[in-house]
Amino acid sequence: MATTPPGPYDAYAFDFDGTLADTAALNHAAVRAALAEHGITVTLAWVAAEPTVTAGQVRRRLALPPTTLPDETFVAAARAHWFAHTDRIRPIAAAAVAARAAADRAPIAVVSANFSDVVRHGLTVVGMGDLPWTVVGRDDVTHTKPAPDAYLHAARIMGVEPARCLAHEDTDEGITAATKAGMRVVDIRHRPWQ
């Protein structure tokens, strides 16, 4: 398990994609499927080059007009593919152990750049849906990671000061968001779950 920085903490926050669950293959496939529905073909490497892929990012990277790839239809197609293929999600067993241990001590949250219903469903798929999560997704805040909004929102809901919360992240954007919120952060890329 990742070494925990000095505590104790009054709450624990976890990113979902890549921290609690290995969703990379499904997320990449969902983006490619959504683009294919709009007649756009990209390689897996092209999709994997960004931690998250939005319609706006695709339009900028490919110099497309907004009418070629509307946000709403891109998101709807990606979500439909994601929900239809949740068997591709892989649980991270050591992360589940850490989350259950944290839940025995304090409130826990999932803070994600993904949609909250996607996260809740994903937690169920990987066997962590029974924990008393506060779930904050991109649909709960105005600005997503690397902005601190989602972490600050989670701290408010849990009723804790951000400085008393330990966050677990696997991306630079997530670490920036949690740090800007005033939380201590475990970067699981450097202190991986063991």
C-alpha cells in the first residue's frame, strides 16, 4: 500500500480513474467509439496522449469546427459505449484495501474529472460501491481538475478542512487540484499501491 504522509487525517479523498480502478482501456475505447460515430478515426496512442479527452480538445487538436463534433453528441456516444462495456474495468485490489481502511477511520470521497454517475457505477463494478462515499464528479463543479473546485466541494460536503484531508491521485492535473485545495497528496505513481 502507498506510504501515507504524516497524519492523522479527518477525511480521505481518492481519484477514481487510475487510482481506485484501472479504467484506461475502457476510457480510451469510449473516446475512439464516440469519435468513430462522427466519422473521425484516431489511433489509441493519439487518445492516450491526454489524461482526459473532451470534444473541445479533439476539435483543437484536429482543427475541426464545432459543428463537426458537438459536445453533447460526443459525450452521449462516449457514455453509451462506457456503460455498455464496463466489463473492461479492472479493480485495483490494494486500492480497495486502502479505501476500506480509510472508511473505518474517517469520511471518504471520490473526486473525479469523470461524471458522478459513471464513478458510482464504476465503484459498484469494482466492488467498492458499498462504502460510504461522497462522490464529486465533473457535473458537480464549474471547473474540473486541475482547478481545486472538486476537492474543495468534497471537503465541504464531508465537513472537513481541506488541510485535514489526504488525497490520492495518479495525474499531474489531479495532484495540482488537490494541492491547490490545500490537501496533502499521495502520488500513487511514485508511491504505488503494493
